[in-house]
Amino acid sequence: MSALIDVILPVFLVIGFGYAVARAGLIAEATVDAIMRFAQNFAVPCLLFASIARLDLAANYDLGLFVSFYAGAFTCFALGFATARFLAGRALADCVAIGFACFFSNSLLLGLPITERAYGPDALAANYAIISIHSPLLYGFGITLMELVRSHGLGLSKPRLARQVVTAIFSQPLVIGISLGFLVNLTGVTLPGALSAAVEMMGRAALPTALFGLGGVLVRYRPEGDMKLIGMVATLSLMVHPAMVWLLGRHLFSLDTAQIRSAVITSAMAPGVNAYLFSNLYGVAKRVTASAVLIATGASILTTWFWLQLLP
């Protein structure tokens, strides 16, 4: 119970504060959008840049870690896609968006603060390793599959499709921050002290600002309709994905304690707002993904507590 109160509850209280303020009309939707733009386009990229720049890549880039996490993620995508297609009879584009919600964990806004509160700031190395390829890999897969579905596999030439996917991925501020962090890390460039301090200050603002903004954004989502699909997305995200990571990481790849903790907690997070943004970008399955983000985020208070109790 102490994990629920000391680790999880503070994170969700910040989200709840943002939700309550927005719900009461004390902050306008435009202001919430501005807060999220600041967090996602500036503060969080600074946090990722600084973290990746000093990450020990040789020590933390572990094949077993990546296979454990992403095998679980892609399995959940396949299960979500198949359920939406063959049991619910949804259109192929809907199925891609629903599958995307099943495998796009909120690794940043929830995974980082919960892992840090549970195990301390020195326990985040594996989190950052997973995050460093999370958006490029999953967005790349989702965009490629969606474009193929929308063009029926024929409308886009391979060069055009490749340009479209690369442009979509590398126009994201999060990916830009990660890429610049890799550049500094691999070249060994030392940033001027003043610049480094400024980046660190921006990074410290990232998570509380983003959590507050996330609460404000969740006000707009309404759990309605398609409850079986919404429940399926939540179950795959909150239980199936972390269960696969636990089994693969612990019993097949023998990950160390820190890696298991980071991988399981990250995989146990609810779908991020990006899952809805992906649906909204293509105008498909918006009701399912919006409701799944809201319901799974609330349910993750208890499911995260369960996984914390299970972890060493």
C-alpha cells in the first residue's frame, strides 16, 4: 500500500490537479494546449537531450532489454489489430489506429516519474534506453502501415513512402531532442556550462508541466461506445504487455534488477496522448483511442501498484 500512496499517487495527483482545473473552467483549452506544446515541444526534448547525451550507451543498450520490451509491444499491436478486424469487423485503417494504441505506452509522462519515485533518479538508465528508440520505431511502423493501408499498397512509391515516414518521424521535437543527444554523446562534445545549465533547468520543468497538461487534455475525452474494444486496449496495455516483458526479461534474457524494473514499469503504462493524436491525424477510430487513453490512465493507478508489488 505504501507504493500506491508514496510512489503512484503523487504522479496522479498532479494529473488530477490539471484535470480538475480544466474541468472547472479555471484554465482555457487554449492555455492547456500551450502548456502541452511547451512541455512536448521544448521542455521534454531538453530532458531527453540531456539524458541521452550522458547515457552510457555501451552499458545500457542491451539487446535483451529491447527484445523483451518491443516483442511485447508488437505482440500487443498484432492482438489489438486482429481483435478489431476479425472480432469487431472494423476497417483496416481503424485497426491500425487501435493497434497503435495497444503498443504505444506512455513511457515519458508516466513511466519516467513513476520509476523515479519508486527507485530513484539513478534507476532511469534503462528507461532512457527504451525511450531513445520508442517514438522513431513505433511511429515509423504505425505511419508506414497506415499509409500502405490507405493507399491499398499501391498508391505510394517506395521512395515517396520512405520520405513521408522519415519526414514525419524527424519533424517531431522529441525525436530531434533524442537525435541531438546522440550526436553529443557519440562525438564527445562538451557543452558550455551556461548552455548545459539552461538545458537542465528546462528539463526539470518537463515532467510536472507535462503531467499537469495531460490532466487538462484528458478532460476532453469521454468514455463512450465501443467499450469492448476500449477494454481490450486497456487490458493489452496495462497487463499483457508488462506480463510479456516480465516473462521474456526475467526468464529468457535474465535482465538485471534495474532493467526489469524499468522495462516492466514502462510497458505497464497506459497509452499516451500520442495514441489519440495518431488516430486524429488520420481521422480514424478516434472515439476508441480517446476513451482508451482516459480509462487506461485511470486504471493504471491500480495496475501499476500491482506491478510494483511484483517487481524485485
